[in-house]
Amino acid sequence: MMSVKSDQSKLQRKAAILVEALPYMKKYNGETFVIKYGGNAMIDESLSQQFAEDITLLKQVGINPVVVHGGGPQIGTMLKKLDIESEFIDGLRVTSKDAVSVAEMVLCGGVNKNIVADINAKGGCAIGLSGKDSSLVTAEKIIRKRADGSEVDLGFVGTPKAVDATFIEQSIANGIIPVIAPIAMGEDGQTYNINADTMAGAIAGALNARRFILLTDVSGVMNKAGEILTELSFSDVDTLIKDGTITGGMLPKVETCVNAVKAGVNGAVILDGRVLHAILLEIFTERGAGTLIRE
């Protein structure tokens, strides 16, 4: 009985969102939304199924979703199973030749295909890709510097140097939902693992997406009183960084959003993927559900 009541509650919640969504469906018809998918939303089975439903629904109402996913925990688990050591320098994972091969296997194989299968099972038509496919993303090696100026070699860790969105655009035009793993080839012929946030932001910019949605395990950018800030301009972001409100792990996420907007995205959103139907609440309600960053 509890399960039936729970299912009814979920359906009622979704129905309420859709009623409020009607004006926004017309507003966003034909627009592209790039969604970075990761964290607990991807690990929790009920949330992952709900994510697949919501992505399928977006396509059905005329929005073009493009999914870019992570998979750090899954990579870590497989490295441990294979007894491949994973070294960290200054908090950053060093990716060896063996480790990047495992990352490609996990991200492009298991993780990517599971997401594709989930979306297809919900009535969507998804295709699994990586940055290597159709030379979608060209990577370049990252060299980090310490505070003393010395360099840290992270191995096969890259960042997007160029994005050719042609195949994504062709997929969208044919009613297909691209699901992209953050693995890409460099001009040096090497394979690189790319931070999924960074990869998603670069793809969103190349597509001139209406929205770049960054699903996280936090509610959004908070002020010092712990209240969510629903909308920020670039100048707001600068102020909040300078006064220490935006720090730690939130800082690179905000910078990724700012870079995406500078590259051509209309607006970027930091959103809590643990919230039921978070994407629908953000897109289809007046109040939204996260922090929107615009110029």
C-alpha cells in the first residue's frame, strides 16, 4: 500500500509540474539544453530512472536535450578491482596510461550505455558517444602549476581545445538524444580523460545552447546565510568570489558556467540532481530550482 501511495504522489507531483509547464513548452520549443549528469543522481537507481524519464519528456515536448555524463566513482571502483594505483597530487588525480584505458572502458562502455539504455527504455531514442566519435572534441593535455610555480604532470588528463558539434546537430535534427562520455583524443594521438563539467560546458558553448544545466549534489550557490541565490550576473559572481562566498568545489563549477555563457550559452544553471524532477522544476516553473548564471 505504501508503494502505491508513493507512486501516486510522484505522479501528482509530475502532473502539477506539467500543468505549470505549458507556457514554457512553447517558449523553449526547438531549443537545445545541455545537461551534465553525475553525482548521486546517477548512482541512485530511482533518481537515474527519473532522470531518464525527464530527458525523454523534454524531447517529447520539443526541447532538444544533450547529455554529458561523468563517472568518477565507477572509475575508482574499477581501478581498485584491477589493482591499479590511483595517485593524487595536491588533491588532483594523476591518470596513468593504464588508468585512462580503464576510464575509457568504464565511461564509454558501462556508464554511457546504461544511460542510453535507460532513456530508450523510457521511450526516447538515445545514442552513446564520446569526444572521439566524429572528432567531436579535440583535447589538449592539462599541466597544473603549484603555488610555487612548479608544474604538476597529471598524466592523461585533458581539457577541450576544440569542439565540432556537427554530428550532435545532425543527431538532434533526426530526433536523437546524444549521450556523451568525457573522453577525447588529442592532436598528439593520445586519449585523454576530461572533467565532465568542463566537457559539458564546452559542448554547450559550441551548440549555443539555450541552457547549460549542471546537475550537482548541492542546491546551488548559497549566500553566507545558507540561502540559495536564484540568479547571478557575472558581476555578482565576481563579488561573491572576492568576498569568499563562492569557494572550494563550487568555484570551478561557477567558472565553468561563466565560461559556457561567454562561449554562447544563453544561461547556465547549477542544480541539485538529488531533487525529484529537478530539471523539470528548473525549466518549467517560474521559481526555478537552482542558481541561474547569465551575463
